[in-house]
Amino acid sequence: MKKIKVYILSLLIIFGVGFAGCCGSPGEGGKSEIQIQKNTTGQQLLDIQKAHKEGAITDKEYEREKKKIIEGN
């Protein structure tokens, strides 16, 4: 029974912290800012090359993604 109470309390703390992070800091007036980072073509090519080298993607997937990056799609 004690383990269940500790478990429930832990979940409440985790969710409470998570929801508090969604609301922003006091005094911000509910503002939120979204930052979008666009990788360069070179960085995208390096990323897929690394994934291919490490076996995360197949030869076919590597070639398809490389073509899409180079063509700008």
C-alpha cells in the first residue's frame, strides 16, 4: 500500500512539473516563442551519411534521401 502511495505521489509530481512548464513563467503574459532551426544542405548530407555508415538506414534509403536533399525537396 505504501508503494502505491509513493508511486501515485511520484506521478503527481512529474505531471505537475510537466504542466507547469507548459504554462510559461510568471510575468510572461502567456507568450511563447517557437524557434525553427533549418539545417544546411551540407549538414543534412552529413547526417544521412552518418546514419548510413552506422547502419541506421539502408543503401537504398541513403540514396533516396541524398537525392531529395540535393534536389531541395
